[in-house]
Amino acid sequence: MQEFALLASDLAWPFAIAVAWLAGEFGHRVTGLPRISIYGLIGFLFANLQGGILPVVDNNIMLLANVAFGLILFEFGYRINLHWLRTNPWIAVTGLLESVVTFIVVYFVAQAFGASMITCLLLSSLSMATSPAGVLRVINEQRSSGQVTERILHLCALNCVLSVFAFKVVVGLWLFQSSGSLWQAASSSLIQLFASAAVGALFGMMVPGILRWLGSLARDATVAFALAVILLVTLTHILNLSPVLAALTFGLMARHRRVSLSQAQRNFGALGDLLTVLLFVVATSTLEWDSVVKGAGLGLALVGARLLTKTLCVTATSQLSGITWRKGALAGLGLAPVSVFVILMVEQTRYLGLILVDELTALAAMILVLEVLGPILTQYALVWAKESQHTIEG
């Protein structure tokens, strides 16, 4: 019996990933809805039905999830055009505005529900972000392009960087209150941010240089960049740096070093597709049903406040940034996904000795709702903007 239990435990993750992939393919074919929404729902069900089929997420599984997220972030960073932000500074202003206003609104909503100050600050900093994983996978799946698509991408990048910065500052303040050591607080927040960006920039200079030296820029770059991202994420994992900021910086540097990814496969091919299934299954498997129920009231309030704030802010500055009110509203709606980004950010704090789950039960409800609803809203925004090459069934 013990050997059977060990075998079942070893097979649990491969089985869950296979079922999630099949459900995603079937569900997408029948309904036209995003595959990642279905992956996430399967992960949550497997982790919570009948006491939980999946074993506890260990460091190895979380490392694979971070590698999957790193591949997506690299591709996401490569899509960001800094020259466009310089040409049209209102896009950067919009990103700053909607992030700051979201922080303020979520803070006061959480405070109205009786949350402590540190909990309000943590919820506010995490709510600023939009998940690059959710946004990019939907955009690639829909093969969309246009003004709304590009604004969603660039605004997502801006508010992710701002969210990481705010979250690290809040965690640093928490550490300072707990330990009384200003150095420990600083080294775990701002210094980590600069170090993470520096490591990503170093990879962004080294890898294109190696490719030029090998004379292989014209050939398939998928393997080279995939290996580099895996190495980068593993390194940041070991050094307790931010793989989010490092991988994003790597992608940005690769783009602006004039390395063409035209020969690289979308989503890093079969490897990226497989790891994406694992990423979304792992992310939602960390959510507990009790936490979802406990934080449902505040979580749903945060979902509404966040969606409304981001949509209104992007709409308000739409004409100043060169698009119509309607496209501005759709771009704001497209910023709905947040789940994977938030889960991995919270998981990274465990390496600092911080367990935030009890303080952030409202996140469980918000993440579960937006794991399913967020990608769907992004998909509808792209379809309504007439920038998607696919239509929604049903």
C-alpha cells in the first residue's frame, strides 16, 4: 500500500497536467474560451477535491513554474518597444496613472473591510499588476495585433514593474518592523530589484553577442534563448532575486540589441506550451478552498474595484494618447488577468521567511475569479476591438 501511495503521488502531477491539457483543448474547441482559464480551473479542482489529489508544491515544481513564467516574460519583454514609449509619452503616463490610482482605491477598499495596514499595502501593491502570462498567451492564441493589443502589452509591462517595486518596498517595510534592521529591509527590496535588472541586462548583452559570434542569428533562435532563460531563472532562484524583473529585462535588452526573433517559435514551441500548462495548473493548485471562502467578500470587492479603476483610467487618457474612448475602454478591460503574477510574487517571499497566505486570504478569491474571468475579458476586448483573427464560439 505504501508503494502504491508513493507511485500515485509521483504520477499526480503528470496526470493533472495531461488532464488539464486535454480539457483546455476540448474546452477551447467547443467554446472558443482561452485555454489558460481551463488549465487554472483544473489545477484548483485537482488540489481541492476530496482532500486534494495533488501533492504539496515543492521547490522543484515551483522552479519549473518560474521557468515557464520566465519564458513568457522574455517573449513579453521582447514585444515591448521603448522607442514607442518615448514617441508617445502619454502611454507611460497612462500606465503610471492607472497603477497609482489602483493602489489607492484598493487600499481604501481593503481598509473599509477592516484589513490591517500592512495587509492593505500588500493587496494594493499586488493589485497594481497585470499578469504578462495571461495577456501574452491570449494575444498569441488570438493572433491579435493593433492599437488595443499594443497598449495592453505596454501598460501590462509598466504596471508589472511598478507592482514589483511597490511590493518589494512593502515587504521591506514589513521586514524592518519585524527585525528592526534597516539593512535587511533594504537588501531584500530595492537592492534585489536593481540586482535582478542588472542580471537580466547582462544576459541581454551576452546572449546576442554569443549568437553573433557563432554566426547563428539567421537560424532558429528558440533553443538558445530558451536555454538562456532557464539558466537566468535558475540563477535568480538560487540568489533569491526577482525572476520576473530579470526575465523581462532580458527580453527588453534582446530586442534593443537588434536580435531578430522572426525565426523563433511562438511561445517557444512545444516546450513553452507544455510548461504553460504546468504553470497555470501549479499556480491555482496553491489556492485553498477555505481561503477562497474566507476571503470571498473582500476578494470580489477588489476584483470590481481593480477592473473599474483600470478601465476608467485608461479610458480617461485614451484620446490624449491617440486612440478613441472605445479603444481606451477595451484596453483597460484587457488588463484584467493577474493571477499567475500574484501567486509567484507571493511564493517568492517564502524564501525570505515570510508566510503571507494568512494575511492575504482575499487574494485567493480574487485570484480564482480572475484566473477564469481575466483571460476571458482580455479575449473579448481583443475581439470587440476587431484585432483578433478568431471569433468566440457560442
